Amino acid sequence: MGVLGLLGLLAVLSLIGGPGGSASSPASKSYRTNVDCQVNTVGSQGTVTISGTITGDATRYSVTVEVLDAASQQRIGVQTFEVRGTTTFGGTTGAQAPIGPAGIECKIAKVV
């Protein structure tokens, strides 16, 4: 009985990537991203132009980019891009103004 239990445990560990192994779920995606953005403000209105790239093992991604005020790290804008059949994404999004003197930062907030 103990031998059967041990064999069952070893079988389960080999399926899920036991100690020292690695397990990957079918839905996980491996990727690399890069994002850049430029801000343009006129009075109390701001527009951010976002351009980025994503490379990886999937054919499609949903990439959410957050635009932050560099000094306060407050989110001033957000945009989600559906990337299919290409490695580039980009567009414009509105941003809360005024933008601080330190400018803005863009970061990838989520990739699905």
C-alpha cells in the first residue's frame, strides 16, 4: 500500500513539475515588452502618444499601458491595446493635465 502511494505521489509531482522542476500552465505566455510615450499638453488638455513592442511565444496579447506623472507616480492615463499578428502597438490616449515638471512615465501594467 505504501509503495502504491509513493508511486502515485511521484506521478503527480512529475506532472506538476516537482522539486527543482518547472511547471507551466497552458494559458501562460512568455514575452518581452518595451514601451515609450510622448506627452503634448495644451492648457488643461493632455494627449499621450504611446508606442511599444511585444515579442513572445503567443500570437496575440492584450497589453495595458499606464501613464504616470513622473514626480508623484499618480496615474494620469491608461490604454489597452489588442496586439494580434504583429509585434508593435501604439496609439494616443487622453491624460489628466497639468503634467508636472518631471514629465511622465509609461509602464506596462498588465499583459494577457
